[in-house]
Amino acid sequence: MTLGEIPGQAVATGLLIRALAAGRLPHALLFQGAEGTGKADAALALAAAIQCEAGGPDACGACGPCLKVRKNLHPDVLRVTRLPKRETAAPAGEPEEDEAEEDADGKDLRRVITVDQIREMAEHASFAPREGRARVFVIDPADRMNVAAQNALLKTLEEPPGGATIVLVSSRPHALLPTVRSRCLAVRFRTMTSSDLASLLVARGMGPEEARERAALAEGRPRIALALDRDAQDARRARREEILLAIEAAASGRPEDLARLPSLAASCAGESEESFLEALDLAGALLRDASRLAVGSPVSALVHADLAGRIGALGERLGRSRAADLVRCVERMRDDLGLNLSRSLLAEALLASVAGAPLPF
Ligand SMILES: [Zn+2]
């Protein structure tokens, strides 16, 4: 995939292509945005554009270096990621804080990217490129670097040797040290509106009805929309219903509903950080839709257009300024997850604000 082919990210990829054309690509970049918006694909496409022999600013997608990058065989493009747990011992001095986690392929992965991996990367960066024009390092997910690893990265980020380019990929940039973030150019990857994403899916051969439903359930994230199977769609629909019902109960102001807020909050927050992030993303998207309808935006501008009736009623009840305040509150809550506050308490505080209590953030 070339930069120009990343769906729905014309702003982000346009910025990169113009920087490449002008020979002014920064040496340290942070690709940030929700899971499934195409950040990792874009990092690989940028690596291909840097190595491509065809001479354009964007990769041609067909020359030898482009194909090598795509097949993960280019010796000057290195991806630094969480290692499989069983193949690596815990490095000395680093506690096994980490329970193994399963990734999509079911492999046990170490929880963190370690300082040794970053030191090894810095050493690679100090060598001249083997066959390409410059070395490219993609750290993904960058927010899984522990503090020692992030500190070890600082010097390399400041002056990457030999014109190397370092791309940090993260859907949780709040977990990066401010000193790391400030050394990178942030490139933001956005979710698409559902109608844009649905059009994209239809252009790829999907029926219009399925395309609309998938686009809403994937919240404008192309990669997720393409990967949703029937079970995953049902699960996401059920989760969305759970979150919307909790918000509706809080907004209703009925005493019997308000009494249920603690238990609704606990169940919305879920058992893991991932499930809490999912709940926050859903709550944010639903409240953003409510605030859009409250200011008179058309239904086609919504992420969850299929729920326009209920979301419109919610927007009316909350009013435009409160809905907008709540959206900002959810975003700040997402950014401050690193604080280790109790997730169900945070969820309860959020629902209480929907019910009219002062905003917790
Ligand atoms: Zn090429």
C-alpha cells in the first residue's frame, strides 16, 4: 500500500507526501489516532516511499525496494515491536510486571518494548544503510515502551544518526513521556464519517446496507470495518447498546434510573483497560453525535446514523453546550488513563455528569 492508497487519511498522508517532495520529512514522527485508522499501514507506506527508486514523493508500489518493504524483507526498514514471550527471557533489572497478553494471532507477547530493544535499534541506526537510501525504524505500539526504553530513545530521537527516520505508532499517546512526544512531529489519523466509510466499502464491492451498518459499528475505522465478522458485529452492537442505555438512563433524571448508575458504570467499564477504552470511545462517539444533532448537523454527518432517533432525543435533553462539554470530558478522561484511577469510578463520574453533576475533568 502506498501513502496515497491509505483510505480516509488524505490530510495525514498529504502532509507526509508534501514533506517528502520538499525533502523536509522530520526524522522523528508520531503517528497517533484510534486503533484501526491505518497508522501502521501508513508507517510502512512511508518507509516504502523513502526507499522507492521510482523518484516520486510517494512510493510506486512496484519497484524492488517497494516490494521488499511490503514483504517485510528490506534490510533498512526495521519494525520494533513487542516480542513473543516464550522466546525472550525477562531482561535483568526489569520486573516481570507483565502477564502475557494475547495478540490477534494468539501469540503470547511481552507486555512492554524493553530498553534492550531500543538500544539495539539505536545501534542499528548508527550503521550506514545496507542497500536503501536511509534507515527507517517503526516502533509499534510505541506506547508499550517502558520508561527506561523511552528514556533510552530520547537521544536517538533528537539526532537520528545517518539521516535515519523513526516513526512511533500509537493509539495511546498519553502513555508516552512528554519528552518523547515533544521530539516528534505528531501526525494525526482520524476516524472517517460513517457515510464516507460506507461509500468506501461500497466501492470495494460491499452491499450498501451491510456497508452502512459496518461503517457505524466500526466507528469510521476502515481496518475494523473490513475485519468485522458476523459475531464481532453482534458483539459491538451489544456493547454499543449497553453504553447508550447507560447514558440514556443517566440523562433521564428518573430516580430509579439514577439509583442504578453505579452498577451500570461498573458494567460499562468492563474488566480490562481495553474494554474501558472501548467504552470511552463509544461514549465519546455517541455524545459527539448527540452534540452534532443538537447544533443541527444532518444525520449523514453522524458516526451512528442508524441510531439517529435516540441520539437526537439525547442531544435535545442534554442541550448543545452540555453535550459538547461531555465530549471534551471523555477525551480528557481517555488522555489521563495513565493515572491508574479506578475505571468504574471514572465511568460513574462520567455518568453522574451526564445526569447533571459537575464535570469531573
Ligand atoms: Zn517503488
